Amino acid sequence: MSGTPPQTRPRGEMRRRILRLAGEWLQTRGYHGFSFGQLAEALEVGSSAIHYHFPAKADLATALFRQYREDLVWWCQQMSASPLEASEQIERFLDLEARHLDDQRVCPLGVAAVEYASLPAGACAEAEGLRDDLLEWLAATLDAGRRAGTLDFPGPARDQARVVMAAAQGGLQLARLHGRGDFAAVRRALLANLAGSSV
């Protein structure tokens, strides 16, 4: 018998693997489109390994939306700390949304909107927080752009933030039906409208 100790996986690696695969499936199959048994089979572990980290599917869904929220908060902080103008930050946000098309996934907010009535309460709360965090960042960015003279739009910045969110969500849905050119068209129109008289 060798004196070399057996290799062990880093602490938390299994949890990360579960979240990574479950997140992919949530965004491609929906909350009701997979089971713990399917996760265990795909990860080549026993179901007990899944239940150890997430006692119930509701716990897993809540953790997923919490992670989406944490990722978004980190991204918004990076954008806010960057030298990019507000208009460029809005463009980056739309580019971030477009990546869901490249990955053939539904964005987390889209999943939450469609399945809200059947999602666990904890997941709904995190999804609402995700929406609120994005709304706050968009409103602050739009307001900064208007004050700097690089963006022009009517009404409160928070109302316009909702327009941006709705356009992004709608553009993603149209693109899934007819191709990514629809999202590109929505993106162009939205940015042109935000440029207003500053074009």
C-alpha cells in the first residue's frame, strides 16, 4: 500500500458542481424540468450527495437565485467602478443579456417571470431581489448619464430603467422565436432612443 494519501476534492467543490449543472438546467429546462435523481446521475454521485448540500429542491432553487443575485451585484459594482460612460455601461448590460442567446439559455429573470407562481418562496424572494438590484443599478446609471448629457429620456430614471429591463426581456423572447437579429434590432432602437438629442 502506497504511503501517498488519497486525493480528496477541495471543500465545497461538490456544491459548486451541483449549482453549476442545476443552474444550466434551470435556464434550459425550467425549474420543473429536472430532478435530484437526474442531477445525481449526471454528476455520477449518489442522491444523498445532492441532499447533503441541498436538503430539498426548494433549497437548491433558492441558492441558485441567490447566486444569480450575487453575480449581478458583483458585475454592477465592476461597471460602476469602471471609467465607462453610462451609455457604454448600458451597452455592456445588453451585451450581457445577449450572452444568454449564445448559451441557448433563458436569463434568470425570464425563468423567474415565467415560473414565479410555482417557484418556492425563497427562490421568489431572491428573484425579486435580483430584479430590484438590477432596477437600482440601471436607474442610477441612467440618471448619471442624463446628468452628464450623454443620455436623454423623459420621466424618472426608475421608469426608464423598467423600460430597459422590459426591452431586454422582450428582445430575448423574440430572438428565441425568430433569431438573434430581433434582439439586435431591439438593442439598436433602445440605445438610439436613450441617445435622444445627444446623437
